[in-house]
Amino acid sequence: MTSRRDVHAEPRRGNPSIGFSEDLRRVLETELLKGPCTSIEIARLFSMHHRTLSRHLAREGVTFQQVVDEIRFALARDLLANTDMALDQISVVLRYSEPSAFTRAFHRWSGQSPSAWRASHARRRKLPRRRAIPRRPLPGSSS
């Protein structure tokens, strides 16, 4: 018979050199885009109580909110650099209550506004050159 403590003693089933927070990061990368993520919901995905999840993270010196913010910042940077999405759309994708909350969080993380960061970090994508459309003279015109 296995005690509850033994079941949740080590959440890793794969490579033990990678910490629990790395597993959490991988899960959050997809779950944050699906919908709101609370520590209770994510802990349930790991088949553990949310306090157990917090203890595992505390052993690694991080909190759930720190990991969530790290993933949101990474997703925000990716969306800003690689898409033309408007800031209000990015704030919706990242589950912020309003665009100003996203802007404040991004400024806290990077030291600059999302639009300033985008201007200085956007990848130079090669867009197809627009061909000039030859203009035909209108019927009855002298050109």
C-alpha cells in the first residue's frame, strides 16, 4: 500500500536532471493559450494538490506566479516579434483583463512598452514586393 506522501514525493517521471518547474513551463506554454490557468487547475493536471505543486516549486526557488509570468513574457515577445497582431489582441490571447494590464506587466518585465519593444526587436521579415498595377487609360480619355 502506497501512502499519499509517496505518490507525490517526486513528480518527475522522465529525466531527473530537469526540474519540476521545467515540466510546469511546458504545460503552461499550451495551457495559457487555451484558457485561464490557476495553480489549482494546473496541479490537477499533475494529479496533485495545489499546495504540493507550490512545495515542489519552492524547492526550486520559484513560485507558480513567477513561472506563469515567465511564460507569458516569452509568449508576448514571440507574438510581438513574429506577428502583426495588435496589442489588444495579444492581451486577449495572453488572458489579460484589459490591454493596459498587459502593457503594465510587459513594462515591468522588459523595462519598455510592448510597442517600443516590438519596434526594436521585430524580425526583419521579407515581404513579397508589391507589383505595380499598370493603369489602363479610361475609355474616352486622351492619355
